[in-house]
Amino acid sequence: MTDSTADPRHAQHDGEFPGQTQSQPGQTEQMRPEPDHGESSYVGHGRLEGRRALITGGDSGIGRAVSIAFAREGADVAIAHMPEEQADADTTLDLVRDAGRTGLSLAGDLRNEDFATEAVQKTRDGLGGLDTLVLNAGYQHDIDGFANLRTDEMRRVFQTNLEGLLFSARAAFPLLEAGASIIVTASIQSFNPSPGLIDYAMTKAAQVAFVKALAEEGGPRGIRVNAVAPGPIWTPLIPGTGWDEDKVRKFGQDTPLGRAGQPAELAGAYVYLASGESSYTSGTVLAVTGGKAL
């Protein structure tokens, strides 16, 4: 966790980033600087003791930070990730196991309904149950004007951000018991869309509708459903979005705090929404945006 007395403008990397690009899905070790996931800073306090969590896209970025925080708070963690992200997944699972918790790798493509269903079942089998589902896997790409939006890229965005989410949630929802929590990684783009990310923003707005609707259905069963809406966060997705190097250099500097966020700065939001501290919080979106309004 960051120092509570630190100036938030300078609590993390607060200058320009080196210009850089990657192909999707991106690798953590190729980033300069590497993101802060809380490896050396997050201290747990037993807030999730005994929980069993499935985190999609848990290998890197926000997913890695959440995996670390959950494990240090006492949860066992399964992470679903693409096969080409295995190196990042292995690093994340080492950190989970270093915290004394069980870590499970589930490699596959959540756009495949069979794999999404299998990931839920393997989590229950491997961890002895499932009570926390973090729907974090996502994909975005830059488009240079709406007329240039490619159909194949648009479909990948929709299938990753919506179909993969729905397949995973639908498989898990009937199996969850009272006290369970579902957390979706939405985005500031849900409310404040950028033209260059129009298809991505559409999916993120749909995720907010999903959260509100499922919270209505889950409430009578004691299941809470919420979302976190990150602002500009330094993850492998950023150099892999297709922006030019100058845009990557200035990433996040247009926020009121004047910098991009780090994955570690979101982990506490997910811990809160997964824990009993948020027992009366459901159907809401928690913004972590560096001061940008939703």
C-alpha cells in the first residue's frame, strides 16, 4: 500500500514514460518502468481469510495487483489467462504462493464458452469452492477514426469484454452462495468515452449495466455485484493499445493528479468490495481515476 501521508501527485511514477510499444497481450517484463503491483508494499490484514477467488486476466496489470492483495489478505487464488501470458502468470502465482496461499493457473481463452465454464469448475475443484469472482480480463485497441474501425478488432473487443465475461459469470452464478462477491473491472470509459476507443467504451458501459442488473438478481440470494472503474493505469495493455510513442509517454498526465495510476493503487478497492466491510454495497461502481469524474 502507498504511504497514507504521501502527496498523491508524487506517490508513484509522476513523469513521462519512455516511448514504447508492444504487441497484444503485452508482457510485464518488457515495460519500462515495470508497473507497481504492490510486490514490496502491500501488507495484508486478514480481511479475506479463507476466501476462494477466481480472477480473470489475473496474470498481469490490475489482475496481478488484485491477486497479490487477495493472497496477502488470506484468500486462495485461481487466475485465468491466455496461454501466451504464462510467463506473467507464473510470476503472479509465485507471489500468491509466497503469501502462503494456494495459487492455480488456468490457461485458455475465455471467449471460448467451454473454457470459461471449465475455469469455474477447476477453480472450485482446486480451491475447494468459489466465493469471489473478479471479471477483469479485457482487450482494447486504438482506432484512427471511426470509419477505420476494423470488424475483426471490434469483434475481438466485444467477445473478450462481453462474451468472455458473460460466459464466466453465467457458469459461476448458480454455484455461488450467500456472502459471495462478483467484481467487474469496468473503466472510466464507461462514462467518459474516448473516440479512439469507441468499441471498448461501448463494452465497458455494457458492463456497468450488467453489474446493476445482476446485483438486483443476486441481492435476494445474498450475492453482491459491483464494479471498479479505473482511470489511466500503467499496465501491459497501454503499450499494446496501438498508440504512438508520444501518447504513451504522456499517458495519464491529463488527470487532476497529473499522472497515471499504478495497479497497486487499485488493489484496495477490490479488497474492500470482496470483504465484509462492503456488506451493504452492491450494484455500484467505485471510481479509481486520479480525480477524473465519471
